Amino acid sequence: MATGLSPSALGVPGVVAELRAARERWRTSQHRLQEVGGRELPAREALAEVVGQLRGALFPMRLGPPDLRQEHEDEYIAATLHTALGALLEQVRLELRHQARTRDSGETEADSQARALALVRAFGSSLPTLRQLLDSDVLAAFQGDPAARSVDEVLLCYPGIHAMIHHRIAHRLHMLGTPLLARIVAELAHGETGIDIHPGARIGAGFFIDHGTGVVIGETAEIGRNVRLYQAVTLGAKRFETDEAGHIQKGGARHPVLEDDVVIYAGATVLGRVTIGRGSTIGGNVWLTHSVPPGSRINQAQHTGAGPGAEAT
């Protein structure tokens, strides 16, 4: 050993025993059954590899292997999808089995297997539609940024596009009934870009996030077509409903609705189930908690003592 010391000298056996006790306490408190065999939940590492393969299949000559030739695109896509969807199938099986256990649904292993296969087939069949949506996002970024020299630069370099590739994949998985897989895919992009989009958010075609760092889009947000956000924009919840015990209640529409052609500038915060009307512009650092009609121009309040984030008037 590099240290020249035994595990006992370093206290390893005692730590192992205490960690085992901590795991057992957690599993007991969460009513987890004793698992025998392999992993019971999807693996982040496996999903990262699947998403990388899907990116290549969606954009083979830009995000695929560097030695790919155009005449071999279909062969590459077929082989890549076979590998990616096969790996995704195993992750879907893990989540569906976990759902069946935690919900005590009575679903058999055969039922879970059949449902997993149908889900993955449905996901695969949606990839052409996802490609069209992503093309609209790339074009929106190119047309909306005077610094963009080409659509290729946008696809290869822009963090907002990277985040949207993940989101389009994650949202489809979310809608198909695998929210844990979807959340992992979304968080992979969050960690890489600083853009936090919940997979439940509904986002229309031609969506452009410029710069991107610090953008937060909540689970029930609904965004129309040709919407543009800048860095540090938050589309969040204003308050959370609680039950009699004071616990936050899950679900419920609590995030903003942005209609078509809305622009929100850097640092703005829009909270609650409010509607930003079509063609509206929200200025930088605005704090907005009420709906505005179509064509509105909202700027930060200008009055003595109003600091950053003053509520719009």
C-alpha cells in the first residue's frame, strides 16, 4: 500500500461499520426493501453516455465522430441508435421497476419489461420531431445574436443550445413517464452550462437562451414560440402551498406562462402563475409578480431608493 499502513491502522473497518449502520437507518426510515443483486436506480454515468450518443445521432456531422463521412451518416445513426436505445431501455427498466416497488402497484416483471420497451420505442420515434425543434432553436440563436457567425458555431459552442438538446430529450422522457431519468438528463446539462431547466417545462419552437449562465426555468413554466431569455433570468414560483403539517404540496401550476415572441433581459425574475403577453419585453433586473398584456414594455422602477430588483410598475 502507498501509505504503508493497514486498513485497521487507518480506522477503515470502523468507518465501514458506521456507514453500514447509516445506510440501514436510512433504508428503514424510507421503508426501503433489502435489495439483492445489482443497482436499483438509473445510473447518471450511463445516461450521460446515452445522451452523448443521441446528440451524435441527431447531429451526426457536427456532434458525431470526427472521422464520420457524409455518405456513411445513415449507417452511423443506425448503429448509434441501436446502442443508445438499448442502453436507455435498461435505465428505463430500472426506473419502472423502482416505481412499481415504491407505489406497490402490483405490476409484474413482465409488465414492466413490456412497458419499458414500448416507452423506448415511443421515445425513439420522437427523435425526428426533436431534431426539427432543435433546428428551430439553432436558427433562433443564429438570427438573434449578432455575434454568431454561422449556425455551426451556434450548435458547437452555445451553452443555450447544449442545454436545449438535453431539455428536448429530458422533456420527452418526462412526458413518457420516467421523471427520474428526465431529471438526471436535465441536471447533466445544468452542471455543464449553469442553465437549470426542469424537464417538465413546456417550451415552444425557436427558443433562444443568450449567454445562459444562471437561467432557471421551473417545472410548470409554459413558453411559447420564438421566446428569448438572457442570462440570470428566473421563471420561478412565488409561493408554495403547504398541507396541515406544513409540508410543501407537490404539483400545481405555479410558474409563469410566456406567450409567443416574448423577450426577457438579464437578471429579470418572473414569479408565480402569471402570463406575459405576446410580444412583451421585460427589462433587466425587473422583479415581476403580476401578469402583463400583450405588447407590454416593462422596465425596472425608477425612483429614489429603488435598488436592483425593484418591482416593475
